[in-house]
Amino acid sequence: MPGVAFVAHCLLNQNSKTDGGARCPGIYSPLVDELRARGWRIEQMPCPELAFTGLNRFWAVKEQLDTSAYRRHCRRLAAAVAGAVELHVRRGDDVILVGIEGSPSMGVHVTSSDPKRGGRPTWPEGTDELSPGSGIFMEELTAELAERGVQTPRAMGIRHQLPDHDAQAEQAALAELMEAG
Amino acid sequence: MEGDERGFRVALVSGELLNPAPGALDAMPVLVEEDWGAIQLPAADYPADVAAPLLDQAAEQAEEFARHGYRLAVVGGHEGLAEALERHGVQPPPQIDPTSASELRSFLLAAGR
């Protein structure tokens, strides 16, 4: 088997997106197809925001979610995912993580940040909340793996909610990530 | 919630039907064609201590969709799923152990109405 890709929940279930964010009815197939075409096994991670702030949640930046309660929630979910990642790593499988760039929870290299955002959910047009860094779930997953002595797998984030999204470049990046093992 | 492309249909699907062995039924293309999202159930080759918390998370997420009136279905299944759904207050969704793509397609069409 070429490897195991642990993917963000919404890659297989766009219904979990914040209202306005779903790009298709269910499975976001371009990247799923890319993984499957290369024989990679797919394992879905949970959507940490879905079970905490629910389907009617507002779009949020990292500071709005970064409470001790949300971190405990993410750590509980991450512990379960880390158990599966550890199992595959100990078996000798190549493992990658595929998150969601720009997400306050699932961002890998890009998250969202605005320390002033709060209250009534409106903000000045053009406010740019994207910022370098990882989301809260990804931070907790990394910490959980470190506690288990498991190196964090290679990772990338899907960029489909970023303004510079380029579907072809994204597929190429995923292919490169798979081949880098 | 009507502001995007979501299908309001979510299937809890056996890992083996999303990562099928050669020659086995592949549920993924049918789910895509019928506009269903998927919550993946733990793989059958995971030991119980790895599978149990993943199964509980799947049920917890299903509850949020059920609460908002999304259509739910179970494709395949997993030992302990019924109990996990019950713990989270989710009524048992329609379920199928599909033997063919056409059988699965018919089931999803009916379950999605």
C-alpha cells in the first residue's frame, strides 16, 4: 500500500462546512480522486468545530475558538486520531495529513487570526484574517503525537477557501506530498 | 441553511467500502453521484481501543446532522455503532449492506427523499 492519508472531515463531507462554505453536495472529489488514483488509503479526521459550535456556527478566527474548553475538545478528538496515526506509523505505513488552509482549527500552514474580532458578526470590508500558522486541532494533534513519540507526518492543507485557490496547483501539491515519502 | 452547495445527506460508511480491496464494492463513486457526504466509520482492522473513540466521534457528529434534519443513512456498519448512536440520542438511520453499486444507488435514492 502506498500510504495512508488522514484528511480533514469536510473533504468527504461538505455538509460539515460553515454555512456558505460547501463547494459541492458531499464528497469533494478532485483531491479524493487524486489520493485514490495513487492507491492511498483515506482516513477521515473529525470536524472539531461541528460537534462543538455546531452547524449554525459563524465563520470564526482562531482567537474566538482558542479557549481551554475548545482545546480540551480538540485534544479529545486528536487523541483518537493520534491512536490511528500511531498504529499506521508503527506498522511502517507512510502517513500524511491533509488539513484545510485558512481554518482556525484545521489549518496546516495558514490559519485565520484577528485579535479584535468579536461581538456582532460584522467587520470592516477587506479585513484580512489569514495568517501563517496552524489551527487549534492541528496543534493539539501534533502535541498528542509528540507525547506518543510519533513524529508528525508530512502535511498540507486544502486551499479551496483561500482567495488564490488554484485547483491544478493544489492537485500537484498533493501529488508532491504523496511522493515525498 | 441554504447558502451553499451542500446536499443535506450524510452517510455513515464502513471504512472498507471507502477503501475497498481489489474487486470489492467501492461506495465512493456512488456517494459522489448521489450527492451524499460521508462520515467514515473505523476500519475493521483497527483494534477495539483505537476504533472505539473514533466510532464515538462518528456518532457525535451524526447527532449534529440529525438535530438539524439532515438525512442520515448507514452504509455497511461497525460493531457498536447502534449503541454509539443511541448514546448520542440518534434514532437508527436506514441501513444497508450493499452487494452492488446499483443496490446502493437505489438505497441512497430512497433514503435521501
